[in-house]
Amino acid sequence: MLENEFKSALPSAVRRTARLRLGIPMEGDIDFLTRLFSRQELVAHRPVPRPDTPAESAERLARDIGHWKEHGFGRWAVEANGTLIGFGGVTVSKEFDDLNLSYHLQPESWGQGYATELVRETLTFAFDNLHADRVIGLVRPVNAASKRILEKCGFTFDREVMLHGAPTNIYAFGKTSGS
């Protein structure tokens, strides 16, 4: 069934970096996703910094799977050493006319370079495979770690907007971002 549902996505469905395996999220990832988004340190920079309910996590996973079905790409399930550590990639932004980079990795994997590796592979995919002109990353001003990762990968500050009731910085890579 997976092969038929994602036939157009298969060339981009699984990617590998030096240490990561990136694949299509599956319904079986729900327990990990629910635990991931119940972590206070993961949701600390949201406008309302509270963990997801299990129903909200199920909706999040359904959106990720639905994006793959609709567009043939999306946020990958990210594995390191054969273990799921998070989710990330690019999606079609509903708020902006760009591809939106996002990632969420379990806190135990922070500080090991996985986010940087994921962002760089995502950019390669976005520009080489999707022929994107620009990719954006949305960062709350207090999230210094995410800002550093984006800047290390070549993103530049574009502007500040209000998103979901909170100030949000848009960082851009590609056309009009100096990259």
C-alpha cells in the first residue's frame, strides 16, 4: 500500500546523510511523536508553551503523512543509529509563498550536530530536487539554538512577523536572502 500511496514521492522518500536516515513518517510513529511533543523543553518556544495532547500529536502526524500524499514530499522521520530521533524537512507553507523548513528532534540528540546535518540535507533536497527558489525557517526570537543552526547553514534574517500571536523571525535561504 505504501508504494501506491507515495509512488510519486519514492525518489525523495528515503534519503541518507553520513549519520541520518530520512524516511516517510508512518502511523506507527505515533507513540514516539506523542512522547516527543510532551517534552516541555521541546515546546518551550511556542506562543503557548504547553505540550501537545495525544490527539494533537495524532493530528500533527496525520498532517505530515497527508502532506506527503498531496505533494510527494514533506517532513521526514529522522533516524540516527537505527533509532527514531525526530522529524524534519520542508513543507509548503500555508502562511508564506515559500517552502518552510522545520524540525523537531528529541532533546537527548541535541548538541550532536544532527539538526545541522538534517538542515543541510533538506536544503540540498529543496534546491536540487524541488527546484525551490527560497526556503524559510521560522524561529521565535528567544530560540537562540535554532537561530544558530540556521545561520550556520547559510540562512539570513529576513524580517519579523506575528505568527500565532507571537513575534517570529523569518530566516531565508535562497533568492533575496543573499545565499
